[in-house]
Amino acid sequence: MNIAANIATALVALLHVWFLVMEMFLWVRPYGRRAFGLTPEFAAASKTLAANQGLYNGFLAAGLIWGLLLGAEGTAIKVFFLVCVIIAGVFGATTVSRRILFVQALPGAIALVLVWQA
């Protein structure tokens, strides 16, 4: 079960690295605008806010990776950052798009259950 927990946690970390890339570097590019359903004008106007959000997603990924690198001693760190991921996903789902619940919160919740069971 520990292997499954670590794989799930690593996948959540990779998702957040991808969110960082999308929000910090691809937000105003055609791929990023298409992924988020943005007009060029809105993307340009909100670029700084998106970059800030991307940075926070990077911190979530860093915390999860830190917990993974610590092995068994990193369980509490993984739990903390997975709970942060879930809270951010639920907040995003209620304020931005329900899709965030499935893209962010659900993978975090699955990983958290696996970490608790490991």
C-alpha cells in the first residue's frame, strides 16, 4: 500500500507542477487560453494573478515532493500538503469551476486515503 500511496502522491505533485507551468508560462499562449477558456484580453489582464496562483501550486508540489523524499518520516508532511491540495480544490470548485473538484481535489483525496492506509 505504501507504494500506491507514494505513486498517488507523486502524481498529485506532478499535476501541481503542470498547473504551475500552465498558470505561469502558458496562461497567455493559445494552448493556455484554450485550456482555461480565456479571451486574449482577459488572459493578458489576469497574467500576474495567474502567475501568483501558479507559484502557489508549485509550493504544493514542492511540499509533496519533500514529504516523498523523507520516506516514512515524511508522512505528516504528505498529509498536510494533501489536505492543502484538497482545500484548494474544494475552494476552486465552489468559486471558479466544478471541474476543479475532479482535477485537483479528487486526486488529492485519493492520495490522502492511500497515505493514511499505508
